Amino acid sequence: MFTEWENEPAYRVWEVVNRKKFKLDQIIGIGAAAYAIIPPLAENMKLDYAIHHYAPVANALGACVARPTLAFNLHIDTQNRKYFIDYDGISGDIANAPHFQLKDARELAMNHLKRLAAAKGMADYASEARFDREEQFNVIRGWDRVGRIFELSVQIAPGLIDSFKGVK
């Protein structure tokens, strides 16, 4: 629970777009341009500011500890007994199409994710993959269901590499 709170952003884009009220009390600058942008911005907004002494290399430091990511969309059409993955144009046939269920679609997606992750040297992170979207629709012809369409999005979410232990 504490990790979730720690990773929670200070605000979300929809809060700003929908004009959720919040009051700034300080601007914190990182990145190479922080020294040029933050002081005049803070002065204009009449706020305190802080720029960390590693600000010029903050983005590079973050990139060094960022976990590799992998994401794709899986489209399954049981009527045509085919599946397609938008990553590298992967496609194949569906076995047992009339009885294919969402759990089967998840399993197919995870199998491909594990295989792709292993090929890219990311196998250690495949177990942390998550589904961002899972949808299924019946395909109706006349009065009968002739198949289903499944749409899934799966990804190894952004995060930190396992070997990163924090700053001392």
C-alpha cells in the first residue's frame, strides 16, 4: 500500500483539464533546462522553487534505472479461427475456436508476451505483465452467434529495474 502511495502522481492530467482546484506552494525543477526555466517561472508565479544539484542529469539517471517495457494488442476472431498481434505482425490459428473463452485469450497473450520478452532479454519482467484492456464481443449472423471477437492489450509496465536498490 505504501509503495502505491509513493508512486502516486502529485496530480493527474484529468484533474488539471477538468479544473480540479489545487494550490501550488513550490515548484521543483529537474532536467537540463531547469536552471533556465524554473527561477523565472517561480518568480512570475510568486512561488518558492527547488532545483536539485543533479537536475542536469536527472533524465539520464532515470533512464539508467528504467525497466524495459513491451506492449502489444491481440485481436482474436473465433469465427475465422485467427488471431493477430500488432507487434511484428504476428498471427496464427485458433484451436478449439467454438469454445474459446477470455481465459484462453489471456493465456495466448501471456504466452506470446513471455516469448517476445525472452527474445529481447526481458524474461525476468514478463511475470509482472498486466492487461490494460480485455473486451469480447459476440459475432451474430441472422439469429445465431457464429463467433466471438476478443481484443486484449497487455504490457510489461514501466517501472524500475530489479537491481535498483535506491539512493544512498
